[in-house]
Amino acid sequence: MAVQQFTGLDPRRIRANLESVREVTGDRVEILAATKYVPVEEMGALAEAGVTLVGENRLQDLEEKHERWGDAFSWDFIGNLQSRKLKRIVPLVRLIQSLATESALEQLGRHGGPETEVLVEVNLAGEESKGGLAPDALGDFIARCPARVEGLMTMPPFAEDPEASRPYFARLAELAAEHGLARLSMGTSQDWRVAVNEGATIVRLGSVLYK
């Protein structure tokens, strides 16, 4: 089944949607535009609309979009982090949001450093289909990380009701506090309001901005 791309993006509509989100988030929450389904030629509409932070899921798309639009945005990596590709990701992004494996930790030691900023992904529901550490593995993992761990990220199980995500967001906030971490990347177009209510500092939005 073909994945729907966001095409014909209207900067005025995106700007209005962005302002509506900011009315809820205020200045303390960063609004990240998830661009997995935004073609490279449509990225200019985001810049024109006032989007300043974008997140990519795949290295190939990150490289292609960064080459053309690099100075227009700050870039985060938010997808499944393949350790063999980390060397090429690190120079392009301000933040890797999905650190969660021993192999990625090893590659960070080779290609990152104390100035490299990361979020550790936590799999709070124990879903086999998703990446992320178990909560009880966090302390040791953070202690061994050669990069600067700024916070945590999670993706709760999908549910039609945004309220179903609340316990996961609340637990992530608890874990961040336990480990002295300030940044929380949680919430997507479906449940971002609940995430903000539970302390998100970054929300990752797609359709709610583009449609």
C-alpha cells in the first residue's frame, strides 16, 4: 500500500495551524514538524510558514533534505536509529531522539562525543514492534553513554482515545525526574495535547500542522 505524501502544502494554513498549537503549548514546548511524509520540494512551505525545527526518520531523506534546506531549519533525528548509519547522522542534527541500543552506544563512542546531544528512547509498554529501552535499564545505559543525555523520548501504543496515552507520558516524566533529565519528547498529532499536559518539552507533529 502506497504511503500518502503531504503535497501541495499551503504555508498560510501551516502557519495558522502552528499558531493554534502554540496557543496551547506556549513558549516552553518546542514544536517539531515531522517530515517523514513531506517531499523535499515541499519543505520550503514549512520554512515560509515559520517552522524552525524538523525531524526526520530516515538517513537518506535527512541527507537529501538537509543538502537543499539545511540552513532553513534545525534538524533532529527521530526514527529508528541504525548504528551503522550514526556516523553520517551526527554531523547533520542538533539532537538524536531515539538512542536505545548497545550498538548505537558503541558507535556514539566512535563518532560522537560530549557535545553530541541525545534523548534515550524508552519502550514503556514493552511492545516488541517498537524500539526503546526498558525503564529499569535506563540508569546503567545513561551512565555509559559517551554523549550528553538531555532527556527521554517515548511512543505509546496507538489508541483512538488520546487519554490512553496519559499514563505513559506521566511515567516518562517520572523517569526523567528520577534521572535528573529536563527534556521530554512525547506526543504526536493524535495525542499532543495530553503530552503537553503531562510535561512534554518537545511534541512531534505531522498532519495536525499540514492539513
